[in-house]
Amino acid sequence: MSKQFDVVVIGGGPGGYIAAIRAAQLGFQVACVDEWKNAAGGPALGGTCTNVGCIPSKALLQSSEHFDHANHHFAEHGISVGKVQMDVGQMLARKDLVVKQNNDGIQYLFKKNKVTFFHGRGAFVGSTDAGHTVQVSGATEETLTAKHVIVATGSNARALPGTPFDEVNVLSNDGALRVGAVPKKLALIGSGVIGLEMGSVWRRLGADVTILEGLPTFLGAVDQQIAKEAKKAFDKQGLKIELGVQVGEIKVGKKGVSVAYTNAKGEALVLDADKLIVSIGRVPNTNGLNAAAVGLALDERGAIVVDADCKTNVSGIWAVGDVVRGPMLAHKAEEEGVAVAERIAGQHGHVNFNTVPWVIYTSPEIAWVGRTEQQLKADGVAFKAGTFPFLANGRARALGDTSGMVKVLADATTDEILGVHIVGPQASELIAEAVVAMEFRASSEDIARICHAHPSLSEATKEAALAVDKRALNF
Ligand code: FAD
Ligand code: NAI
């Protein structure tokens, strides 16, 4: 006997669990199916983001940053702590606790919002007049039917052909977050977001880290002035990044991994390391979903094909987050989840893809929203640019972190802000002001005229906006 719901959500990551909560808020009977298991085999809601993504990586970044500060920055404040030691086991245990708090938080939210949770894998069975039927198997065995199904099954790490993840020597993001001791030598392939964040964690803890990147340009999607500034900082920290390489044979032995590659000069080299993290992007996940049973269309990458409203080719089936087109970001998944729930309720759910912020949580942090200088040039848009370095910001000096800058790009005629790019301390928090400004279609003059607290890092944003009109006050 099938259980009838108004909405069934498959996947309990940020796209799915948020869609489920919003749908329940709107008065629907909602079920959410998620298969993720914690170490004890129990449910672990929150998907990639909570279990092996955003949350645990930020926990390790925080721990390793404390270690780095204690080693290299406490002395300048007059603090002496003797020999600083790292207990990797304790760091991982703390990270696991942070993950569990988030898992439990989502279970609590489901109870509070009366979302019925099923722990197991959801697979399509077919469609009838009663709706679409989903079979749950695993810890729970159940058949669910609903007029609306939201697929939020996320993504998986992409492996290099011929080199599967063993999570001992060849690590995906999952294994990279569970390394039990600081490796002497760590190799990474791909200097994208994961490569830089995980490379930073283990470098700060003392590993000799080399990242091999296929493209000749460092962070090609980032404003190149910002990317260059970030690269300078990473070089200074000793994070070795080799651009324009071609990775060849990878040999995995008992003692580690050796990566044969050709560098940008065409020289054939071998990189030996204790561990290898492969961070070359992620692939949409529809494993076990049995998409064919309902005729769900997938594209050549395996992503579920959706329109701008997250509607699939099958009426009543929607898809959000990493399993569809667009940036693979938790907040993008969440926005789509909310918008879909609202559309099911007949409301005008809305996602503005032009104002989705990006953050890379390295030190300095990198954050941006809107178009880069190179994109504006390619689009033939006339723009004015204003930059302001944290070196000239009082709060940054007091913090002891003056690396980087804020850059504001505005339309040359209307002064509307087209992009804001930040590399520097707390860029992840500073970018929110830029997102709000762009949502309200503010001009650079608007930010320049707003009173910002002193001393604060946000004054750098105001000064960069003033600089668009060549009237920065403190530089
Ligand atoms: P997911 O979070 O992948 O969730 C999908 C869920 O569906 C999983 O629980 C999975 O088990 C479940 N599932 C799949 N198939 C089925 C099925 N058939 N039946 C039942 N359940 C199923 N993004 C940010 O915005 N900020 C960050 O700082 C950030 N850091 C990251 C760090 C790392 C190391 C990684 C790997 C990713 C990071 N991301 C970050 C990206 C972010 O994790 C994803 O964009 C986000 O998790 C996507 O959400 P989602 O709901 O689409 O999918
Ligand atoms: P990515 O797309 O950010 O970077 C992959 C890098 O690998 C690229 O620079 C690419 O040129 C390179 N590459 C690809 N194939 C290669 C090869 N064969 N040899 C050498 N280099 C190769 O992907 P990543 O780092 O795996 O992260 C996946 C996604 O997860 C991100 O794009 C992002 O959407 C999300 N994420 C977000 C975070 C955040 O918001 N702070 C943190 C971590 C991940």
C-alpha cells in the first residue's frame, strides 16, 4: 500500500531539506527521502554539504587557521605559548561533532515542520493518475506517491579515468576530510575550490603541498586582478601550484602515490606523495534514481534537464541543486528548493542567478558576485573600476591581516554595480553587502554614500565604491 503525500523530496541535502521545509510551511503534506548514513548506519541529513562538504571543510579550515596563528602570529601580539602541537584526532573529532550538530539540527527542523523523513534510497517506479510513485529501500522500505516530486540528489566527486578513489591513498573530498595524520607530502590534482581549501588545511598543518592544475590560468573564473593577488599570497605561504600541467600515469603503491605529469614547459616530471587528493570537479548524481521509469531527461553530463523554473520534462517532477545546471553551491541549491516549493503552491518563486555569491575559504578569503572585468570586456560593456587595498584599512591593520583588496565594477554610464570582487580577510562576510546592493540594483555612488562603521573591514567596500569615481578618501 502506497503512502500518499502532496510532495515527495528525494535527497536531504541543502536543496532537498530546504525544499521540504518550505513546502511544509506552505501547508503541504511532505515526505523527504535521504540515504546518507553516519558511521553507525543511522541517518545523517544535510547531504554533501553537511557531511563531506561545506561544513566539515570549514571546521578543518578553522582548526588549521588557529594552529597557523598560534605558530606564526601570536608572538607579534606578545603571546607566547611554547611548542604548539596538533592533535589531528581531536581536530577530526571536533569536525565530526560539528557535522553531527548540523545533522541533528535538520532532523529537529523536520519534526518542527512536520516533514516525514524516510531513511533509504528513493527510486522512481512509475506514474499513475494518483501521481508519481517512489520506492524507498534501505533502512526503511516504503512506497510513496505524490503529485509533485522534487529531485535533489546532488553530485559526486569526479575521478580521474583509470584512478578510482580508494579513500586511503587516492582521496576524494570525503577521504580528504578524514586524513588521520598530517601527510609529509600531499599532492592535489585541480586547483579549484576544493584543491585550494583542502590544500590550505594540510599546508597549515605542516604538509608539503603541491597542486597540479591543467589550465594555464589560475582561477580562470575569478576576476584576474583578484586571482593574481590571491596567487601571490598562496605562493608566499608555500602552497605550490603548478599551472598548465598534463597529468599522466598515476601509480598507487603501499607507501603512497606517484603522479607522472608534463609541466607547462613540456618537461616530464614525477610527483611523489603520501596522499593524493583529486579535486577536478563533480558530476551530477542520479545513481539508483531509476530516472528512466518516469522518462526523466538527462543531459550528456548526467544532469537532470530543467528549465529556468527547475521544471523537468515530466509534469510534476522538479529538480534542484547540484543535480541540475548552474553553480554547484549550497545556497544556490537552497534558493532553488524554496522557489520550487513556492511554484508548486502557485506562487512566483524566484532565483536571481546573477547575484549568487561565490566564496573560497582560503586565507585570504576570495569572494565575488556578478561579472568579472574579463567578462565585462568580453560582453562589450563599458565599465568603471574602483579598488581599495586592505593595507589602507585601519581594522585590517588592527587584525594583523592586510592582504588583498575590494574591487567594485560599475556601468560607465548608469553607475549600476555590475560586480564586486574581494580577496582579503572575512571576504565571505563582506560580500553580503555587495549582494544586497546588486539585488537592489544600487549604483556605486549608493554604497559610497552609505555610512559604514569605523573601524571595520566594510569601509574598504565603501572606499572601493568611492574609488570608482576616483575619490577614495584613505588611499
Ligand atoms: P547534496 O548536498 O549532494 O545532497 C544530496 C543528498 O541526496 C545526499 O544526502 C544523498 O545521499 C541523497 N541522495 C542521492 N540520491 C538519492 C536517492 N536516490 N535516494 C535518497 N537519497 C539520495 N558549497 C557552498 O555553497 N559553500 C561551501 O563552502 C561549499 N564547500 C564544499 C566543500 C566540499 C569539500 C564539497 C565537496 C562541496 C562544497 N560545496 C560548497 C558544494 C555543496 O556541498 C553542494 O553544492 C551542495 O551540497 C548541493 O546540495 P544538493 O542538495 O543539491 O546535493
Ligand atoms: P572546481 O571545478 O572548482 O575545480 C576543478 C579544477 O580542476 C579546475 O581548475 C580544473 O581546471 C581542474 N582540472 C580538471 N581536470 C583536470 C585534470 N585532468 N588535470 C588537472 N586539472 C584538472 O572543482 P572542485 O574543486 O572539485 O570542486 C567542485 C565544486 O564543489 C566546486 O566547483 C564548487 O561548486 C563546489 N565547492 C564549493 C566550495 C565553496 O563554495 N567554498 C568549496 C568546495 C567545493
